[in-house]
Amino acid sequence: MPGGGVIDLLVVGGGPAGLATAVHAALAGLETVVLEQRPAPVDKACGEGLMPSAVRPLRELGVELRGRPFHGIRYVEADGARCAEARFTAGPGLGVRRTELQAALAARAAELGVRTVRGRAVAEVEQDAAGVRLGGLSARHAVAADGLHSPLRRALGLHRPQRGGPAARYGLRRHYAVPPWSDLVEVHWARHAEAYVTPVADGVVGVAVLSGERAPFDRQLARFPRLAERLPEAAAVSAVRGAGPLRQRAAARVAGRVLLVGDAAGYVDALTGEGVAMAVASAEALVRCVVAGRPEAYEQAWRRVSRDYRLLTESLLWARRRPLLADRIVPAAAALPALFRAGVNLLA
């Protein structure tokens, strides 16, 4: 153990949510250990665009971020006929490869004395009034930051399967060695899918496609003919990564001495690009509750922190699922630029 002390917080999951929690905990003086089954660097299919609401708190934590700045969001119809854009008023966002974000967070955690134990799968938990035991280690409290399909969420009986309701959505991501053509993140809208184009380096863009229809990346990209023209197959520089179903429900964020953060705590959709910002904000709230000796207060804190994200994402998804409304999302954003700017900057 760092310093030889008792573990105060045992974090299961070494992605952005888990590492942000570990950094907050270390800064608060908690003895913290991270368990991560996968080798570094940890990658994941995501849009890789950090909104200003994620960039600011990460830098305040001392995380050294390197990437390509972007200055707003542009909605584009699949055929390129109409578009709408909103620029940030609170500073730029940052396009950052997921592996680089994870590495930067891991470096900051290590700098603060957080130890990471790799190659240890955790799917069971034991706890009593004195502490919690998992992965062969004991701690005063534990955090489940083990992702969208969190085994710990299931082990704790907190997973709530989706029955009926909206169709499942899935994400695919690939990188292309083409110069970014905009200083904005572009969201291209087709009838049944969106494509998110994020500048992540001077000569690289990341393209993430979200859809309710499971199909190979090339077939999904073909839904966006104007975008596909810019992305020749020969320019692809990464393999396709996938994730889903995206919507995940949790009955609660607290089970005794175990608290859930990030995607493990429940997830609506990637449509608004707020996953990392939400993870960092909820990590701060979680650590504050643990330090105060009131872990049970985290449930209400999580609901408060995530309220705007859940409301806006659910509202946009509601419109997205209705073909007549979905076809009018970009025209409406173009016709109501002040409202579009307000929505984008509320998230930013």
C-alpha cells in the first residue's frame, strides 16, 4: 500500500470515471487503490470530444490534457443541405484520443500516490458494517467504475434490464488520417443514425456513429454520403470499436459501502457528448460524500449533478425516435439559432 495505510477507497475500473474518482480521493487525503482488469492504455468506443464542462475540471485536477481544441457544435443534415452551429461561450472543448485521456488521468493518479493493480477481474463483493472486500483486497469503501455493463452493478442487485420502451442504440468508432476541416464537432443526422466527427489531432479525425440498427461501420457511414466522401477507406488508421446497448439502468447509486460512478451508475445515451463531464462531476460528488462520512447522500448528489444531462438527453432522444420530428431536428436548430446556442452552452 502507498504509505502502508489501510485502503480508504478501492476503485474498480481504470477508465476516466474510476481514475477521476481516484484523483479526487487522493487530493482529499484518502488512501486509494484502483483495480483494472485490462492492460494500459484502456480504450473504448466513444466520440472523444471533451466538452468545456469536462476540460475545466480535469485541468483543475492537475490532469495534463493534450489534444485538438474545438469551439462549438455543428448539426448537419446527411445530404449536407442544411446545417446549424453554436459556438461555446465558456471556452473551447478538446478532442482527445481515449487512450491519451486515460493515460493522462493515470499519470496524475500515480503522481498523487494512487496504486493501480492490473489483471484482476472483480465480479463479487462482500461487505459489512466495517468495510468491503473485493478482488482480494479490503477497504473502508469501494467504487464500481467498471463500465457500461458493470459486473459489480449486477452483483449488487442494482442492474435494471430494459424491458420494452425505446429500442437499444449502439455506437461504432473509427479514426481517419485526414486534416480536420472544421474547428467544431460536427453531428451529421440521418433518419436512423448520427455521425459525430471530432478533430483529435492536426491530421486525424475520429468518427463515431450512433444508431438503433446494428450494421457494420461502412454500411452505417454510407447513410451520410457527403461525410463519406471526405473519409476514404485508405485513410482509416484504426480498427472499428463498438459499444452498446448504450442505455443502462441502475436501481440506485449506493449499496451499503459500494458506490457507483460513470457508466456503471446508469447511462442514457452518448447523443449529447457529456459522458466524461458527467463522470468527473459525479466523481467529485462521490468523494465529497465519502469524506463527510455520508456515502448514502451520494444518491441525491448524483441525481442533482446529472439532472440537466438526463433531461436534455432524454428530450433529444424522444424526438430522435419519432421519424417526423427526427427529420426536423437540424431545420429546427437552424431556424431557432438562439435556442440551439442556449442548449449547447447549457451542456458546455
